[in-house]
Amino acid sequence: MALLEIQDLHASVDGHEILKGVNLTVNAGEVHSIMGPNGSGKSTLAAVLARRDAYEVTGGRILFNGKDLLEMDPEEAACEGVFLAFQYPVEIPGIGNAYFVRSAMNAIRKYHGEEELDAMDFLPLYKERMKLLEMDEKFMSRSVNEGFSGGEKKRNEILQLAMLEPKLAILDETDSGLDIDALRIVAQGVNAMRSPDRAFLVITHYQRLLDYIATDFVHVLVDGKIERSGGPELALELEEKGYSRAEADVQQALPA
Amino acid sequence: MKTAAKAMGNERTMATETGRLSKYFEAYEEVRAHGLEREPVWLQQLREDGWARFSARGFPSTHDEDWRFTNLATLAKTPFRRAAKGEFAVSPAQLEPWRLAGAACQLVFVNGHFAPELSDLGSLPEGLLVCSLAKAIDCGREECAPEGIEQHLGRYADMSRDVFTALNTALWEDGAYLRIHRGVTLEQPIHLLYVSAGAGAEIATHPRTLIIAEDASQAAIVEDYVSLGSEAAFSNAVTELAAGQDAVISHFLVERENLASFNVSTLRIEQSRNANVDSHSILLGGGLVRNNVHPVLNGEGAECLINGLFVGAGRQHIDNYMLVEHARPHCNSRQFYNGILADHARGVFHGRIVVHKDAQKTDAKQTNRNLLLSDNARIDTKPQLEIYADDVKCTHGATIGQIDEAQLFYLRARGIAEADARNLLLYAFAAECLDRMKDSAAREFVEGLIRERLQELASAVQAAAPAATQEDETQNWEEVG
């Protein structure tokens, strides 16, 4: 059974159809990259998978681990193992980073009937994972993302990923706006988390990230549909030729 | 509907004469008779002045600019009476839930009377006087000689402007008297517990607290209002805090009375040179609450922090009236008030800053942030700057919002259930006020109270969610003219 199976997914925002029939199958252990021009629906796909309710699913279905993902609340999806690394991580003044992550871990543990972690069990693990992402320990007590630089926010997303150990990690343009050092650190964090029972969905605009994260499959999303799929070589081709050709093809296919 | 309410309002304004005030007059007669035997002349005079001002004006109406958003009709028509000393017995066990762990000492007042048998004076450090104000005036010991009190009592709180202060001055029977001697630092907080216990009777009390912090002294004082039963009570408290040069004082006001109660409290702070005073108001209970905080920065280099959190649900009405006076140059004031209002609760934040002519280089800042958790909750926020000096920095800002959906989604996307996520965000908003408190047993104490209150609120909001439509017309305390 595939970990994630998206079948003919249609979704709208404010009455505008953004996704127009997406099909995608992801197995555990695989890394899939979704590329495409701005506005093609990449972030919408990520948001639907994370169950953000501003996005209305108008057709199709999503099976996650054999369960109907579209029936789940965001927290339920998270507890089942879906993780979204946000394109724009939210600042939450007044809630400490470590406290937040521990609350999340415990919510997930509770969902699975496991015992909650106390601070003594949690902190060593958290500190170790912070090292992996080259984050200073001072971030532990700071409020979630408050006053963080863009790169720090993205590293904090991957830190959360590393702590929550999801089955499916969706990286929504985690690379955008990162300098090369930050990109390297983020990729290092992601690579450390690769495992045979975890899949990644890497949404990106640029091929650059894929220099650091070895991808198994590349899909090109254009105007709400996956236009092409292939191996890593497809990313290189897109980098060279750009999306314009694919876009132009679609433009032609559409009635005026 | 509106017209009817207005007409009622007018009738009420006119009726604030004798009939409605008779209970207060009875109380005044009793207090005065007692005073004639035992009280110094200056104090008798003070009471007479207070009564004259109150009886001439009665309770304010919403036509009074300072009371525009708070209707006192229900307060005025409830026949609150005075309780005699010892009239309602309270056992130590009843007070157990209201203690403050880690306090240096606790003074308990029941219905306005000092209850030594319920108080815990602990082992007070040298250089600290904590006792009943009435007793201090009465006892004639040199240390608490009434002359030392006369210099301060009634010298700061302004009777001519505020009738509640006038009423308190006429009717107060007791309260705490604290004198922290020069250079003395007190590590643990002093807990002043004002208990309403009418056992069904509607009691009015007028606690009077006097805090004299001598030069370079340091202390934290927690003034705490609670009710034991569910009957309505009216607490009309006045506290005068005189902070000497370089004194560092934290004052906490905790309001956690029952939802039928009325609480009007006035904190008047007089600050000398370089005195540093924090006022923290934690308003969680009470049906109608008016919280007046009035610091006067009356010495160069003085600093004050006016910090508050008010949480209202049901039909609670919480009115905060801040008046920060800069009277001398080079003083800083910071005001931060956060409000959380659910259901039909209503809040007011009136932030007035007055910078006098000589108060150059004043740096005054005011921020009021509000979270409204229902469509029926309401906040009126009103900054008011009066600046008579020309070299000053004054800023103010107010925000009103709901729980941030993006933050809520972020928490849920990490597995935290919606109710817990809301609770976390509420707490984070409330906790801003905790961050401004110095680490202490007092802070831990209020932190616990805030957590408890928000937990209640979150579960109440959730339970109420399915039946969102309620009749909207029977507002209790208000109707602004």
C-alpha cells in the first residue's frame, strides 16, 4: 500500500479552482519533488495535505496510509504523521519554542496512546537535534519564531520535523529566500531524517535544493495539474529551459 | 428599546439622592459615632469632608465623561449595608483556598474589619510594620503614631474628583497599614486579603490601605479581593502608596470576587525622586469592576510600570481607568493592559496621561491590547494625552482582535488539538503581563490564578459554542447615553 495516494484532486480557494485533477502516489522511503511556476498550485497542494480549511476540496480523494485524509482535522492529520514545513512560519509571541515542540510531541504521543514526555526526557533530545541544525540553545526559550531571521525560521521548521518524526514530510518552498549556508544546513537536517519508512514531498521553485537533497522523482505542476513526471534529470532540464515551454503548451491547450 | 433604556437611565440619575443613599447614610452615622469616641479630630474632619462630597454628588452617571462606558444603576439601587465587626463568622478552613504560598505575612479583613485570628503575621523582618490601620491610629505606639499617618492618609487620593474616594474616606473602618523602613528589602510578598462574606446579606465595605515605603526600601504587596459566598457585595477600596526616594515597590491588585459583586478600587501612587513602582492589576472576577490607577511621578527620575490583565466572560464588565501624571522632569511611565473578553463581557480601557508644564523629558508609553472571543464581547478603549510641556515623548496604541487563525492553524498542524491550541494562544496573550513582573512568589501566585481562569474560560467558550444564539437585549450594566 502506498503511503500517500492522491486521486484526481480538485481544490478551490475563494471559489477559484486551483487544483484541477492532481494524481500522485508516494511510497514510504521515497523523495518526491514538486516543481512548477508561481501560481501553479504547489502551495495549495501542501495546504490541502495539511488540512488547512481555507482550501476547499471539490473533488477527488487522498488516502494516507489507507485512511481518508480529507476526513481529518489538521491535528488529526499531524498525529497520523503528516508534517508541513511552512513556507512562511508563523510567529507566536508568548509560547516558548521548547514548550511548543514538547506540547506537539505529547499531543501526538497521546493520540497513539503513548506516555507523555516530561522535560527531563525531552530536553536532551531537543538539544541534540538543535545541534544537527546548528541552532543556538538560546532558541529553546525564545518565543516560537518571534524575531527569527528567515533562515532561522526555516531551520526551526526542520527542527520540528526532526522532533516529530512524521511519516510524510512536506517541505513547502523551504529553500526560498535561503542563502547557501542556510540551505546546506536545512538539507543536512532533511537528509539526516531520511529513512525507509518516511517519505518527503519537496516543493520548490528552483532546482538548487535538489543539489543537496537527492530526489527520486520530479513532478512538474502547471495550472493545477501534474504535467510531467520523471527522475532527477527532469529537474535539470527544467532549470535549463525554464517552465515557459510547459506553460506555453498549457496556455495553448486552454480555450481563450 | 433604546429610548426606554435611556429614560430609565435618566430616572436613575435623578434618584441618586437620599432614598438610594440611605444605607450609606446609616453606615456613615455608625462609623462617625464610633469615631467621635476614638478618632483624632483630623480624621473626623476627613470623614466629614468625604461624606459632604459624596452626598452632594451621589454616584456618577454615564453623562460623566469618566464614567461614559460604565453604568452604575444596578450598584446604586442595590441596598448594600454595613457589616458589624464579627457579624459573619469565617473559619480558617474557609480561607485555605485563598492563601498565597510563600507570603511573608497575610493580613485578613472580613467585610472590612481586621480579623487577627485569621491573619498570619509570620515572623516579620526588622524594619517592617504591618498592622491594621484603625488599630495603628488607635494604639498610640510611637512607631505607628497617628501623626505619621496623618501626613499621608487622605493626602494623595483625590476626593474632589472621585466620589468613590470620597465615599471610602467617609466610611472606611479598616484596612492595612504598611510601613517599610528606610533601606529595608523584603524578599517575600505581603498578602492583604479582603474577604466579602455576607452569608446572603448584601454588604458594602470600604477598605482603606496605606503603604508608606520609605527611601530605598523594597517590597511587593498583593492586595487581593475575594468572596466566600455567591451573594453580591460592594467593595470600594482606596489604597494610597507613598514611595520614597529610590524605593522599589511592586503592587499587585487581584480581583477574584464572585460574578454578582461590584468592585471599585483606587490605587493612588505618589512617587518621589527615582522611586520605581510597578502596579500589576489582575482582574479575573467580579461582575462590575472599576480599576482606577493613578500614579503621580513627583520626583525627578521616577519610573512607573502600569501593567494589567483583565479577563471577562458572561456579563462581566471591567473598566480600567488609568491616570498617569508626570509632574517632574525625566520620568518614565509604561502602561500595558491586555484584555480578554468572551460571551457578553465588556471591557473599558481609559488611558489618560497628563504631562505637567515642568515635566520636560517625560517618556510615557501606553499600550492596550484586546482579544475578543465572541461577537457579543465589547471593548471601549480611549487614550487621552494632555501635554503641557514641550520636550516629551508620549506614545499610545490600542489593538482589538480575535485569536489569530494563522497561529491557530500552525499549532494544529503540529498535532495540538484545537481547544488546546486556543488555550495556548490565550495563555500566551495573557502571559505578556507576567513577563513584566519581577520573579517572585507573587508572580507565581498570579500565574496560577491566570491559568486557572483561562482554563475555565476555554471550557466555557467551548461548551457555549453550539448554542451561539442568545437573546441580546438584556444587557445588565450598560446602555451608554
